[in-house]
Amino acid sequence: MPSDQKPVLEMSDIKKTFGTVKALRGVSLTLYAGEVHSLMGENGAGKSTLMKILSGAYTADPGGEIKIDGKVVNIDGPLTSRALGVSVIYQELALCPSLTVAENIYLGREIKAGGTVNRTQMEAGCADILKRLGANYTPRTLVSDLSIAERQLVEIAKAMLSNCRILVMDEPTTPLSSRETDKLFELIRKLRSEGMAIVYVSHRMAE
């Protein structure tokens, strides 16, 4: 990274205990815009715990510090994390199969007019993002009709629509075929070239 570039994310001396179990012992992580940072380790190493602290799902033990764009932040929940530009895509995708792609992307932040959900405007609002991601389906497609790889694109589109700058992908290739994995890597390179900071969590050394 250029010497004058400041990190978009700094996690310093992060600790987390569950009862008598020390899941994290003073972990630090630095991430720059336009970087893919691999977070490696076997199952139970604490990878997901660290990312859940970043996402607001867990609260770190006292003593550590998180900075975004050089400013100390207090991530006290998922809404705070998302407002700071952080999005996490977990192995278990948080989508509603019975809803359309557009409805899932706007879930919880629907566009309304006169008290009624404006699906036409929502479909128009996410069409360009889906096109950029190379999706071969439309905003009106039911999520139940999509493959796992296609559903991952919906999650990424949700993140991009919320102005995500730090994207965490937790073991994203576990359910994918080798061809789907190659396409995902191609998309990750594209997002990196556009300046997104990406944390790629995996226990697979080959990746």
C-alpha cells in the first residue's frame, strides 16, 4: 500500500471471552481500501468471532480499540456497524426465499409511497447494481429460484446499496462448485479494483 494511504479499518488488541474460554487474545487487524485481506485459521481459531465484533453481533471485552478512517468508533450493534459502512456475508445467507431479489435487497428499508411499498422504484434502484455484478437474473426474480452462488450476489448487492466500504465474506466458497468459486474470485477482484476493502475469511490455504 502507498505509504501515505491511511487504513480504512484498524482493530487493535481485541479480546473476547465466553465464560472461562478466551476466544480472542489481543488480536489486531489493519485493512486498506482496495485490498483483499485474507483471515486464515482452522475452525475454532476465532476468525468469525473477530468479524462478529466488527459487525456488532458481539461486543469485545474492554481494552481494545476499533478505528474506521482513523476515528475511534463504538460498534454497539449491527445497525451501527452498517451505518459505518461495514457489511458481513455469512455462510448462512440472510435472505427470504419467498420474496423477490429487489424485495430482499431493500428488506428493512423499503421505498414507500402513500404507505404502500413502491416495488417499481425498488426494482429500478437495484437494477444497475445487479448489472455491475454480472447477475443473470432480474430484480423481479424470486430468491427461491436462485442457486447459492446467485444468492450470494444478492447479499453483495444489498451491501453495495447500503454504501458498504468494508465487506466481510465468511467462508463464502464452502457451498460453491469450482466454477462458481472462480466467478466469485473474479467478482472479488472487480470490487477490489473499485476501491472496496474486503476481508476474506477461510480455512482453505489454497484460496
